[in-house]
Amino acid sequence: MEENAKTVNKWLITLTVMIPAFMEIVDTSIANVALPNMQGSLNAGTDEITWVLTSYLISNAVIMPMTGWLARVFGRKRFLIACVILFTISSFLCGVAPDLATLVFFRIVQGAAGGALIPMSQAIMMETFPPEQGGMAMAIFGIGAMFGPVVGPTLGGWLTDNFSWRWIFYINIPVGVIAVIMTKYFIFDPSYLKKAKAAKVSIDYWGLALLTLGIGSLQLVLDKGQQDDWFNSSFIIIFSLISALSLVSLVYVELKHDHPVINLRLFKKVSFSAGNFIMFVVGFCIYGSVVMLPLFLQTLMGYNATTAGMVMAPGGIATLILMPFVGAYIQRHDGRKVMLAGLVIGAYSMYLMRGFSLESAYSDFVWPRVVLGVSLALIFPPLSTLTLAGIRKEEMGNATGMYNLLRNIGGSVGIAISATMLARLAQFYQANLVGHMNPYNPMLQFRLEELKEAAVLKGIDAVAAHKASLEILYRIVQQQAGMLAYNYIFWIIGLAFLAVVPLIFLLRKPVYPA
């Protein structure tokens, strides 16, 4: 590399790769809060406007695992610059989109360009830092990965409220320009990539097609499953079959090809396989809980988006503060013990969330979120280091692509399952609670009379007061059923944290290849 790379300070390289990675992470969540404004501006339906999110996630997921292969074919520096330029241009085109179809098309392009940014940034950082400082490298990378979801919704809401939803895309333009300039001067292709690029290899067309079809269909099923009632929908059934057949065929094709798009042989390494599965489950836990908590606060507690964000922010800050210390600690100590503590603390945070009630105060919500933030700081750096440390440099781009893909797929599964459980458990608990609401229940009669008297004192006639009191009781039942559903979901997520603890023993202390 490395004659050029050695002249560049590792912190300068870190800053260079973190800018595009941070830009991509922020864009994953920045559009969420602007959807209502987009819907009105573009005259789109509720189901239609969600394609602004879905299209980005699908193309993002498709490109992510093939990042290493694309970097070998085109050269990592050239490919990174091309992705940043394409991401920036497509951001501008998203901003000026006159209709929904145009916006969705350029979101697909933006997601495809952004899908390679995180795996490449992570691979470059793993190579830039000395092997013994891999934990610190992943801690720094984790700071950006954790900070993005905290900043995204807040920044998106502020830009939408004060300017227009189009500015959530325009904001990428100056950032993209800076990223291109810094990449041009501070990032260089390592020698092994130069040799790989010079060598003529056959292109794995079948692998490309099956990967695109399989991952794209899977992401589509996960994003639209709950909305379309899962397997009661022929749409979901068809795309589930397409995904399953494509992914099974992909495994066969990739194991046979000499130069596969994704090198599945890496999963022969027990530590890499165990680490990826843990990452999948951790993604399930994080995305599931981080989506459910704001939803709980806004739908049941009546918090607005800003207040809900203020509940979430302290946990993100706890992660940011603690992560560098974790990175420094695992350079000299066994990261598996740190990870174990992180998983147990994560389960404990879910146990605290399981105790939420409709009478809980703001501080009751903040503390479990902070505990979860601490757990994430303890999990991410050692897990990334232990999973990727034994990978050869030539395969690092491939490995980081699959590692990040499994985190994202785990997150999509977590969101899909949590949303499905919420809808079905709320119905179950509501039916259960309604069974206790009968005319012979003295407590119910007492409460009903109280509500009727209060309504009559406000000048409402007796018939209307009776109807209003029944409506109030029904809303109370719905709220209680919703609360019980959320509590159960947090309980399940806590068990998932603990379920992967045995896999820690399959992770090996880093053995750094030449």
C-alpha cells in the first residue's frame, strides 16, 4: 500500500472514511420523520410513501455483501470515490424529484451507492490500524455507527420543520464534496488490491443475479410483511419463495466458482461464523428495541417526537462516551469477557423496559435507555474485533460486507417481528381484558359511574355521558393492552440477548494473519 499509505496519518485516514460512512448511516434514518411532509408534497398514499424507505434499504442490502468483490474489480479508491460521487448526485436528484416515482428511483440509486460505504470504511480502518489496535479502530467506527441514528431523525426533523423535506437530501452535497476530496488525497489502494485488479478474472454473473434477487426479495418481504399480513398475502408468498430459492442457489453457485462475488468459504472459520450470528441477533435486539421504545412513548404516553428523541439521546451519548474506553481496554484484555458483560447488561436493560407502565415518568424511560447504551458500547468493539481479526487482508472487504449485511438483516427481522408481535399481542391482551368488563364487576360499575358524573357536570346529557364514559373505558383497555404487548416484546428481546451468550465461547482470541 503501502508506500503511499504509510505517509498518511492513521487518524486522517480515519476521518476520511468516517465522513462517507456517517453520511450513509444518517441517511438510513433521516427520511423517517419527513415522510408525512413528503406524502403531502408528492400527493402520495400512506403505503406508497413508505417506498422512499423500502427502496433505499433493499438496494443498500443488495450491494453490501458484494463490496469486497467490486473493490477488487474496480480498485478500492476508485470505487469509494465513485460511490461517494453517485451518492451525492443521487441525493441532489432526490431533493429535486417532482413526483414519487422519480424520488423512489433515485433513492434506489442512492441506496446502491451507500451500501458499499460502510463495509469499505470498516475494511480500511481494520487495515490502517496495527493489528493490536483493532479494538480501538472498531470502537472509533462504532462511535460513528451509533451517532448516526441519534443525529438522523433529529436533523431530519429540524430541516423539515425549518426549510423543506428536500433539504434532508441537499445536506449531503457539501459533505459528499469534502469526502471525495479527502478520499482522493488520503486513501490509497493496497498492493494486494492492485494485483487483484490487474489479474483478469471471470465475472460471476450467476452470483450477481442470485444475490441481487435473493437479498432484494428478502428485504422486501421483511419490510412489507406485517403491512400485508405476511403469508396471507400472495405477494409475500411469491417473494419469499423467490428469496429462498435464490439464496439456496447462491450458496451452491458461490461454492463452485473460483472468484465468487461473496466468498462463503469464510464461514468455515468458526469464529467468523459465530461472530456473524451474534451480530445478527444483536442487530435484532437493537433495532427491535430502538424502534419499539419511541413508538411506546408516542402512542401510549403522548410524548411528541422531540420529547421521545430526548429519551433516546442519553443512551446514544452513553455509548459514545464509553466506546473509546472499551476500545482501549480490549487492546490488552480478553474482549470476550467484555462482550459477555455487554450482553448481560443488554438483557438487564430489556428487563427494566419490561417494567414500564402508563404511570412511568420521564426518568423511568431514560435510565433503561442509558443502560442499553452502555451494553452496546461493550458489545460492538470486541465483537467486530473478534469476528474480523482472523481474516486475511485480501478478504477483509468481503468479510465486512457480510458482517454488516447480517447486522442489517437482523435489524430488519427484529423490526418485522416486533411490529407483528405488537399488533397481535395487543389484540390478544385486549380480548383478555375485555373479558373482565362485564355488568357484574363492581369496580367497573364504580368507575363507569364516576366518568358519567364527571361528564354530566360538564353539561352533557345522561345518554351522551354514558356513551362517552364507555368510550373512555375502551381507550383505557386499549392502552393497557398495548402496554402489556410492549412489555412482552421487551421481555423477548432480553431473552434474545442471553440466547447468544454460549456462542461467545466459539470466538477465538485474535490471530493476526500476515
